[in-house]
Amino acid sequence: MGIGPAIAANPFANPSTTPFINALLGANALTQATATEQLTSSLTFKAIDATLGISGRPQSATGQTTLYTGKNAAAFRGKHQSAFAGGSLRRLIEPYGMFRQVLELGGSATHANCYLPSYFEAIAQRRRRYAVGSLLTLTAGLPFRGLAEYDRGEAVYWDITGDIVHRTHGLPVRRPIRAAQELTAIATQHHLTLFESFLPDFAGHAQDYDQAQAALQRIDTFLEQLITQRPANLTLILSSDHGNVEDLSIKNHTLNPVPLLAVGPEAPAFEAVTDLSGITPIMIKRLRSSLCSYGAATEKSIPR
Ligand SMILES: [Zn+2]
């Protein structure tokens, strides 16, 4: 999702699409005409660049790799690469992935998304390749969450409500508020938690206004719960690999900037981010300082 002009084909221009975000950031904050930087002691909101200095439309694999490594993957590849992380992107994800960096600091990291068995079957049969978030998890040696975790409320499906898990495996759906409570519970147990949703991208490619608005309303309710019930020491960071759903007049991704929203005690640290590559380095820097001071305090408390 990007920040684009308030045209009729932009669902963010309709005040009923994201009532919570509008209340948080001001009416139409997610449309270019009114998007302004907001910086407080607990909130940073700004539009950041997703084109990364490379011509052509931004794509998922290079955008996500850039978000999750802090390295400009589009410049590394010399182009925007779509969908899957095969080939040379692994050369960035494996050494610089944010999960691995957190583990190397002695912290804990997790991917909160639920993965279906059919995903791994398709990969084993070479019918599909790993997406960036999957490779991020795999190369850090972290476990994937699956149906058992979903059933216990310890994994969230990318559609937030689990409609797809219900259709394919008969497990119960949950309301967005419940999914947000489950994600928060996961996040309180880890230094870094990733959740990915592909709802806006699918709706954008479908060019379906009603689907797009329903998807964004679902995300708005999910975010309302995450932000208003946020534990005091937790910082939530929302961003996107590229624009798409904010212009339903075209089938493709857009060149628009994407939102960076940080809410919580670490929010001011993200003020200087200007593009997708800026997020992971700051997360790691802030985690390094908090883990090191925690480590020093723990060490001091050990009797010698
Ligand atoms: Zn797409």
C-alpha cells in the first residue's frame, strides 16, 4: 500500500476505509494531498521511498529484501524483482536478515505468520519458491508456525481472520481484534516479531474497490487493537514493500511512496528513515543498545 493522490480509485480517499488511522493521524492522512510527517515522543509517521533509485515499478522480492535486511536489494539486482526470493537475493537475506541479526545479538525473533502444509509441499515439488519472509526465517534457523500453532492462537494467517485456513482446513476464523490480541501475545515474548499481510496487494491487482475497502477496513480494525492495547514497552512498525491498492485504476504496482508508521517508545528513532532500507538498521541499532544494557545489568547482578 502506498500514499497516492486522493483520486476516486483510491480507497484511502474514502473516510470510511480507515476510520482508526484517520483518527490517529488526521483525516485523509494516507493520501498524498494531506500526508505530512508527524513526529511525537511516541509516534512517527512519514511517507518513504520504495523505488530505491532504480527505474521501473517496485516489486515484492526486492522491496521485502530491502525492508528486512537494510540493504538496497533493487540496486544489488540492478532491477526490481517480483514475488520470490530465489537466486542471488539469498546472498543478502542470509547474512543480513533482521532475524539473524537479532539472534546474533542474543535476542529472540519470530515470524508470527501461519504457514499451511501445502506451501512446503509445493516447494518440495518445485512448484513454487520461497518468498522473502520465508527465506528470512529459514536462513536464521527459526521454526515456522503452522496449523497447530494457529489452532492454539499462536499464529496469525496473512488474511488476519483466517478465512482461508477455515476454507482449506476447517479451523475457526477469528475477528481482527482477536487476531491482534494473538499477535500482541506473540510479540511480548520476542525482541522482534514479523507479521506480513498480502491483503492490500491482492486487492490492488484485482482492481476491485469493494474488496480493497474490505481488506483495508480489516487492517484498520486490526491496527486499532494493536495500537490502542499496545504494551508500554512494545514499538509497532508498519510499512509496505511498494504501493498498489491506493490506485485501483491500474493493475500494476505504483511508484508512490509507502507509509512508515512507528508507534511506541522507539518511534522517534525512525524519524530519519527516508526509504525501505532505513528500517532494519535502526531496529537492530536500538535492539543492540537495549540488549547490551540489559546484558550489562544482568551481569552485574550475578554474585562473584
Ligand atoms: Zn503485487
